[in-house]
Amino acid sequence: MTKTLKIRVPHPSSTGVGKTIGAPYHRGPHRQVFVCGVDSRRSLVFAPGVGGVTSLTRLFTILVFLLAIPAVAQTDSSWVADQSTLTYHMSHPMHEVDGASHAGRGKGLCHAGQCDFLIAVPVKSFDSGDTNRDLHMIEATRGAEYPMIVVRAHFPQAETVQTWIHADLEVQFAGQTAHYAQVPFQRAAQGVEVHITGTIPLTCSDFKIDRPSFLTVPIKNEIPVRVDMLWHAQ
């Protein structure tokens, strides 16, 4: 025997006025459960499905639990860099040069589902193994006037527990600012620390740097910077 279950609910467009919505159900061992939704007229509707009243209660419990997961998982957190190695690569037809700095410092804050990190490193701290070349690099990048390289990173907080972080970067260098979208960084947990590695695709033209020359031939425009850092949450 089939009957109609009618439920009176308040209509969203008026106060004290309701609509009666009907849906079939069956008595007996194979009762149907009604799943709540909203139709195109913004009215509350129930769709039949297999199960019973207990199943409907469980469904609502599961939905509430799933909706609560993001709020619980994404709590505010502060981060600080323990170690850093930033290495630029300069390419010339005659030779390849790497210059590294271990003087980088960094802090980060994750709040409301978003993370903002800042890394700062002195220009003069890069060592390529040749003092004259390093002094020339400082001169070419206007390091006396702009002594710091500052990198700001912005990315979703959910990626702090994933293998890859895709960050939007703002880099201040040589008196200029450049932006790089969705730069990938690999993340690996190491005990209480997190190891972050990746490459920032810097170019001389992005920062209006006159490319140094060797035997009248300038270096390549690309000067990628490899980032290798250890972080921990405070």
C-alpha cells in the first residue's frame, strides 16, 4: 500500500506561510527514506531512496561531519625557516656558474585557508667561488642600493599537507618587482620539519639588469634560482 507523506515547511519568500510537499512512501519491511533538497523554486523537497528513518538520520550525521572537516583541519599556523640554500645559475657559451647563499631567512603564516610566506636574503651573501665575479654581480644587480632580495609567496593552506605546493610569487630584486604565477615546489615531511624545494624562474630582463659579458658575449637572460629550505611550525 502506497501513501503520501506530507510535510509543511515555511516558504522562504514569506513569513508564516508554508507549502505542503508530498512524497510517496511504503509501509512494510522495504520502507523508503526521503533525501532533503531544494528545487528551482527554492522549496524544500524530499526525494525517495532505499532505506529507513534510521538511514536518513545517519545520512544527516555524515553530511554534518563532512562539512565540519575543513574547519577542523585548516587551523591557523605559523612557520619559520630553519635552514636555507638559495642557488642562482648563470649560463654563458664559455662556462656555467652557480652562486649559493645560506643566509636566507623566512617566516610564514597560514590563516583562513590561505598561506603567506616571506623569504629575505642579502645580495652580497651569494658565493660563486670567485670574489671578483661576486663583486661584479653585486654591481650589476645594484646590490649597494638594494641590498636584499625579498620573495613573497601566496598559496592555499590545503597544500601544506600535499606533495606539491603551487605558489604565486612576488620577487623584489635590484629595485624592481616581478610576479610569477603557480610556481611548483615539492614538499616532503622530515620528522618535525618540512623540506621545500623548487626553482624560481628569474630572468635579467624581469629586473632590468644589464647582462654581464665575457669576451664581449653576454650571459643568457635566464638566471633561475634553486630554493632548498627546511621549515617547522611554531
